[in-house]
Amino acid sequence: GAKLRDLIHRKEDDPETPSKMAYVTLYIRENGKETSFTRNISPHGSSDYLINGDGASQREYQDALAKIHILTKARLSFLVFQGDVESIATKSPSDMTHLFEQVSGSDEFIDEYERLLREKEKAEEEMIFQFQKTKGARAEKRQFK
């Protein structure tokens, strides 16, 4: 299904599952410190977000994940949805590049990249100019010998 509540499944006669809800918990251990990220989905399709067991807003949850380089806005960060494989396979090369930039997070640096690229091109032009100038001076020097 297309709704979050479609993720919830429990057999009615299963006494081991106390309530109908779905959740996922991600544990990250970094520098000896463990952090847990939990998302609960209710039967009505609403979500609750927890960081180390404490309630958090969706924004706080996403920001905390982004700090450890888990991109929740990029749809393909770690989940592959039905139809995505075919969709990716039929993308044009430029669309594929844009997708990789989005998933990797490098699209956040495009302005800085373009600025540095312009600086590099300007430096290359200056280098070529100086080379031509030096080459011309050497040719004049040989001419006077």
C-alpha cells in the first residue's frame, strides 16, 4: 500500500504482539556513545519520533539524522520503494547525475563548487597568459643573440 499504516501487520490471534503498531529503531555507535532513533507508526498512520527514548519533533529527528549523514529527504537514502528500480533504470544521464548528487548530499555544495570552478578557470587562463608572455620573451631574446 501507499500509506504508512499499511506497514502494520499483526495476526489477530498473536498474543505476543500487544498492540497494532509498527516501529523501527536505528542504533548508531560513534566514539563509544550509542544513540537510538525510533519511529513509531500508529494504526491511524501517524508517526512518533524518539531520540534515545525521548520524544522529538519530525524536524529535530531529521536534523539529528542529518548530523550523522543519514539523509531522510533523499528518498533513496536507504529504502528502495516499489517501482524505484525501473524508474532509476530509465533516467537520462543528467537525471541520474542529479539523483546521485541528491542522495550523496553533494547538491548542497553546488554553489561553492561552481565558485571554485570559476576561480580555477581564471587561474588557468592567467597561467596560459603568463606562459605565452614568457615564451614570447624567450623568442625575443633568441632573436637578439
